Amino acid sequence: MEGEALIYLQLHKLSTIKSQEDLQHILSTLWNTRKTGLSAPDKSSLRSLLNLPSSAELDPVLACLRSLIRKCVNENFTGDDILKLFPPDLPLDLQSTLILLFQKYQDQWKEEMSREQVMLL
């Protein structure tokens, strides 16, 4: 469990984001590319948005966010469940924004996942 806790420390790198819309864009991009992975232009755009100098610094942040998305969709995590994964020193405004966005998209993501599974049958 310690290794999993370390990945969530990457959330601190989201502190450079200035608007909820930017964070929403990142989550939407990750969701929409969940099967294909990010294209080079998408990756470059997200790296720039997060003000990170290299892809090596971006990849762990994206892995962290994808993990949280999976927990919302597959494990039915609630806001309180997700909050427990956040580092204790994560800024409260960032915590609130993340929880709000995960709650906003959770039903939509689960519905899309359900439709995809039905199509596979």
C-alpha cells in the first residue's frame, strides 16, 4: 500500500494549475484517451499546462490521475474515499476542486464504461 500512497504525492504537481477548467481538461483528456494513450501533442499540451520540464515528470502525474479515475469508475470510490488517498498537505482548494470534478464525472464515466461493456458482449 505504501507504493500506492507514493503515487498520490504526484498530486502536488497539480498546484500550478490556475483554473478548474484546466484541471477538467486534463481529466477529460485522460478519460478520452484511456484506450489509446495520449498522443504526442496531447502529452506536450498537458506538460505545458502543468509547467513541467519533461515527460519524465509528467508521466507519474498522469498515472496518478488515471489511478484515481479507475478508482471512481471501477471501485465506486466516493469523494470521502478519494480524499483519504490525498497527501495530507495537499492544498485544500486543490482537494476540493479534484473531489468536485471526480464527483461531477463519475456517473458519466461509469455509464460510458457500462455501454462499452455491453457492446463487447
